[in-house]
Amino acid sequence: MNVLLVQPDIKRRGVSIDGMFPSIGPNLLATVLRQKGYPTDVIDPFMEVLIRKSSRKNLQEIIRQIIIEKQIRTVGISTVLQTRFKAIEIAKLVKSIDPTIKVILGGPGASLLAVQFLKHFGNFIDFVVIGEGEETLPQLIRAIDQREEFSKIEGIAYKNPNSPEEILLSKPRKPIEDLDEIPFPDYSHYLKYLPQGQIKTACILTSRGCPYDCPFCGTRAMWGKDRYRSPENVVEEIRHLHKNYGVENFRIHDDTFGVNEAQTKQILEKIIALGIEVKLYAHSRPDVVNKEILSLFKRAGGESIYYGIESGSPRIRELMGKNISNGKILEICRITKELGIKLGVFLMFGYPTETPLDIKQTFELVKAIDPDDVYCAVTKIQPGTQLYQLGLERKIISDDVWMEEDKEYFTFLNKEEEEIIKGCEIIFYENFSKEPLRSAFEKNNDLLEALENPKTYSLLREKALNVLGNDRK
């Protein structure tokens, strides 16, 4: 059976191919499926751009061509919340090409909304893989191929073939205990599209899950308990990617890099001992790292680290479950800068009960930190979180709204408040990001649209200054 795995892109504007790299999720799954004897193609945002550059085809044309030429019998679609309607459109396209092709959804968006996807779009979606897919997907593909029973496969949702209105949920699958058993992703299919056959940047995970349970984050709901790869396994993958694909830049995509101090130290020490020149990029928390870890990070090739500060208000951080003092934040940020590591901070606005005073405190803390960059975001309501329950209680959302409204996200703010927050983000980027304004705004497409409309930009900025005060221009 031939398989196609697709990961649609988020709404993206102005990002060049130099800033893109292979998606780790679908490529890991494709590698596992190939090892099980199932030929598998991958179309992720990076591959889509590479093919479009050479053929001028759009995503739907690329998918159609691969399905027909490769005689694809199963299509897996990975989705996050922001791409859920793109995933549905791809599912509809697949069924229009051949209704007998099986469509499987997976990824965080599908895992957290499995029942809703099947309830509203079960005519186009046959199965949802819930949680990690490295064990579940091969078993499901085999069952489809061999016409075996589905009910014994853990970690899936599907419609009852005898009663289509009934959605069946199999027994939840336990998280993979030994992450070292997962193979390194195969990226060889990208090389023919790349000059000099080199993939400059790749993602790497040293862990899955997170020991923290922040009210706004769905990591625990998706990945379960925190688990860690052995330092030897992580460094061997770095060596493999560097040797076979020419990877120079490694983006560590752990939810909180450094949370396992012993593992982190060994990884960094082994990278140093490896003696290859690489650049490392990570994000963490100020209460997780220390001077020793940061010094090793720098020696191993650490280029930048972004800390989840979220807010300058101790009250808001306490509500977020981040009981970190301003003093600790300032200390770690100072050490990071002294070591010559590019310092970025993640900020979150619009958290429930946040006031103008809280935003002013955030401005003052970030001013004291003096980072190289900031990343601003509005607080989003995500399934599987404590804030999701609050959103339900306030009737801001419902369980089915995700399938009924084509919005990228939902917040606790009204329209006027959302505009004020956008204006605050503008002010923060203007004051605290050392990147060109357009590059900074590319992190937030709504702001990029405002930048291209001077009247809107000025209006949003003015609304924010009315809250922050004109001395923060």
C-alpha cells in the first residue's frame, strides 16, 4: 500500500525558503512506515515550497499528481488548530479524486478534537490518530491493507461502520517510554530539490512532554508525561544529520529545553566533544537553566535562547503557574547576554484578568531585560487546557465551534480589546526587537497586514499608547 503524508502550512507571509526546514513529525512517521514496508511520500510546507519553485504547482495540484502517479491508497494529514480547515479541504480533495482512499488525521489539532472532526466531517475523514503516531499509524495502515479489525488498535477514533452516527474511541495508547527506539527521520527525498544537496537547518527533539502544567498550554494533553532521550542518542542524531545532510543549524524543539539538567549537560558536553561546528537554537524558562548550562550551551554552538517570560506582572505569572520572580528573570537574562547568546523573550497578552497596569509592568520588565528580540502573542483558548474549561464556562466557545467557525484561534477579548493588544504588540516590537520591523512582524501575520496599511497601523498604535502611556513611544 502506498501512503502520502501531508502537513499543510499555517498562514504564512513573507518568509523565504531560507527560513524553512523539514517538519519532523510527518518525516518521522514516513520513516517508520517505510521501515514497515509501506512506500511513503511526504508533503510538508518545506517540500511544498521546493516543488512549487520547480513546477509552479499549488498544494492541491501537487497532492493530486502524487495520488494519481504513485497510486496512493491512504493519505495521512497532520494538523494543528490553525490549519484544521486546510486539513479538511485536503481531505475533501482526496475523496473527490477517489472516494475509496482512506483519510487519516493526526497531530495536535486532530488529537484534541478527534470527535468533533468525525462528527462534522466524517464523510471525508475515516480515522483520527490520537497522540503519538509512531506505533499507532503503522498498525492502522496494516489493518487497512489487510482488512483487519480496527477496534484492537489503541489510540484511534473512527465512525462505526454499522452505525455511522456513532463515533468509536479505542483504548488510549500509552506514551512511548523509550524514545531512543524511534528512528532518526529520513530527509533524503529533499536533497534533489536543494542546491548542493544540503539541508542547512533541521529540528531535533531531546524530549517529549513537559513536567509543568501551565493553564494555557496543551502539551500535557497531547504528549502526556515528560520523557527524555538518552544523551548518546541525541548526539548521534546530530552527528548523523550533520554528516549525511550537511545540517549546520539545529532548532531544539523541546517544550522546555534544559528541564532535565543531567541530560542537558551530557548532551552539550558530548556535542562539544564531537568537535563539529554547529549552531543551536532553543527556548526555555528562566528558572530551568543556570550559568553552567548556559556556558555549555554557548560552547556547544548556542546561538540564541528564548525564555517564556509571558508577563512582567508577578500576579499574572502566578495565575499562569509560573512562579518566577522578576529578580530571577533579570539574573538569567543578564547571564545569557554576558555569555554572548542572543536573548529573546516570549510574551503573552490578553490573559484573563490582565489589566493595563499588568501590561505596563511587562513593558518595564522587558525594558530592564533589554533583549535582542521579543515574540508577542495573544492568549489563545486551546482544547485540553484549563483555559479551555474557562472559555466553555464563559460561553466564549463550545466544543463544536472549532468546526463551525473558520477562525485561526479564539481569545478572551472583545474586538476593541484585541485591537488594543495588537497595538501593544506593535509597541513592544518597536521598542525591544533589534530585528528589522518587517522581520519581527512576520511572526504575526495580522501585524504584517497592519504594517502594510499605515492608517490601521497608526490607529492600533494609538490605542495601545492610550493604555501604556505616551512615554513609551
